[in-house]
Amino acid sequence: MTDTATPTTLAADAVGRRLVTAVPGPRSVELQQRRAAVVSAGVSSALPVYIAKAHGALLEDVDGNRFLDLGAGIGVTTIGHTDDDVVAAARAQLGDVTHTLFTITPYEEYVRVAELLAAHTPGDFAKKTVLVNSGAEAVENGVKIARKATGRRGIAVLDHAYHGRTNLTMAMNFKAMPYGAGFGPFAGDVYRAPNSYPLLDGLSGEAAAARTIGYLEKTVGAADLACLVVEPIQGEGGFVVPAEGYLPALQEWCTANGVVFIADEIQSGMARTGRWFASEHFGLVPDLVLSAKGIAGGLPLAGVTGRAEIMDAAQPGGLGGTFGGNPVACAAAIAVFERIERDGLLGEADRIQSVLEPGLRALAARDPRVAEVRGRGAMLAIELRDPATGEPLPALVSAVVAHAAQQGVLLLSAGTSGNVLRFLPSLAITDAQLVDALGVLGEAFTANA
């Protein structure tokens, strides 16, 4: 290893990508061979390089190669890898209490996270929270709470949605491969409606909402729906931003019909889009908000936050879990909230968009295969399609991702057809790092013209 500051941190002068071996390097190749013998083949990796250190927007592998990370663990390390405040808070909590189980003997950290979620999720009404471990678990609990509160069973979701890998959430996903193929039978009472996808449907928000509502009224009926679960900006589906007015119309319909409106903010929340939650961009005030990913700076934590009367519908003991709201993860989450507030990190998402979006639009202007640039803040994407036929170009996405990786830039794909490049850099990324990444991206397109 070239940098030897500490076993867990990068050198103070580590500011950019650096390649010292082939990618993957010899130690990563060795680890990949060990992995093949003991790790399920169902657990795949986009790039088989094994990370030893990380900080800010940089990852360093076991061979000393340094990568510029534009994925942040799929939106998890939103305020940066190994953020100093998060590390300090988690380390201090480790020395105090690591586990008691909140439903047996509670602790202040859980309560504080619930207070922060109540203060920062949309709406000025009384709110309550349950903390769990993962995004999929938050979705499951949100649905469970909505069913209990309404006495109804039906769950409505949208085309191109992604909600997780548990049995219920697999049933809620739009895309079967690889998340659900062969894993059925799945949970029932899930109804999928067309979404707003301006690039593909060309509909106004009003027209798209009428289509969604009409479909749900005809196929299930509002009286049998417990909830509508919506990603304000769809994540795995390709960072699809709905047409103006679409989401408020859905919320209005839900409210009028006693359907719980659930915003899945697992990927789009926690300062990712330049707001605490992406719902704010659309004037949404959801009944329930689902949080995960970026909430605890890399530690496993998720939550369901919503109207107190809905959250209190569950009987005592009906919510919880062994590790839900772990004290160390809660301490990290408190540090994340405090960092975002103290250092104005919502503005950092806007800064990132001000650098990254013009670069992506310049790429679109010179390469007609870029069909659309879209997103908000540090949650941006480009969709790639054949300019002659309109067909998706997943092979081009794969080639661009592979080329960038060989140059020390980590990119993520997305989209139901695999034809979207998504950009989820941490808010710690610098303008210079973004410009460098855009240069590599441009080279990748040129190399795959």
C-alpha cells in the first residue's frame, strides 16, 4: 500500500484517483478466488476490487488503487465515506452501549433519531417513528402499519418501482430479473399502476395522474387499498422524475379515498436532492415517509415516520425487531443530521448539480445516444437510447461503466432496461473531482462510439 496514514483512513493528501496496478489488482484477484469458494454466487459485485480504505469521495483497494466514487454505496455514504463526525459518534457509542434491544430497555439515541425525523420530514403535524435495519424492512413495516390503520389489504405501486428483496418487496418491484426471478411465490394483494415517465409517455402530470388513478380504480378500487407506495424520484427504475403535478394529484386522490400515501425516500432522502427529502420538490406531504441508506453514514438503519394516528394504529409489540434502532447506528444518524444542518450540506447537493448537470448536458449535445439528462441535486442520471430507433442501449451503459472503472471512476447503472447511468456522488465530492469524472465519462463515450 502506498498510503500508510492509518489502517482505516486515506492519506491526508489523497485527493484524486490513482492506479498502480491493473484493475482488479493481484490482491483483489486473490480475494475473488477466496470469495468464490465461500460466498453465494447470488451475491454479485459490479466490480471485483476489494476496498481497504475510504474517505470523502474516494475508495482505495487492497492493491493501492484509488477510485473516485460516484455511487456512494448506492446513495448510502451521502455525506462522505468515514465522515469524521460519524466515526467519532459511532466510536463513542461503542464504548457506552452497543445493544440492549429498544423494546426491552430503551435508550435516548433512538428517541433522538425519532425527534429528528419528526422535525425534518414534510408536514407540521404530530409524527411518530419506528426504527428498523434496512430499506426493505422499512417498506414492509410501512405497508403493515397502513394495513392496520385502514383495515384494508391492497397495496398499490407504480411501474418501474423498486422497493427491496424481501418476499413482499419483491412482489412490489417492477423488474423481476435479477431481484425476483425464481424466488416466488410472492405476497399477494399488490397492484401495479402506470407511472409518469415523461421521456417515454409524453404526458402532462395531470394526464399521467388520471391514467394512474383510472387504472387503480378499475383494477382494485380505492375502497380496498391500504396504501400507495411511491418513490418521489424512482431509484433503481432510472431516476425517473415525474411530470409536474403528477405526485400531488396522486396524494389528493389518496387523501380523498382514505388511502395511506407512502413516500419511499430510501434513496432520494437525507439531503440527496438538495432537500431533506425529495418529496419537498413536488409539494408533497406524505402520510408516511420511509428512510434508510444515507440516514446513518454507512451504518445499517432505516425508519418509518408518519402521522401519529397512523403510526399508533399498531398494537404494543406489533412493531420492532432485535437490531432495529441499534444504539451505534442511531448515534451515527444523529451525527449525520447535525452535520447536514451545521455545515449547510443541502447546498452541497445543489453545488454538485451545478457542476455535474452542465457536463452531462454537454455530453448529450455532442452524443445523440444520450436521450435525456434528469434528476435533482446529487441524484442525476442520463438515459441512453438509439437515436434512430429509440431502443434502449444497455450494452453501451455496461461498456461505459467498465471503461470508467479501468480509469479509476466508479459509476452505477440503473433503469428497467439497464440503459441508465446514475450519478450518486457523496456531498463531499469536490468540483475538481467532478470535472475529472466528467472527463473520464466523455472518454468512455468516445471509446465506445
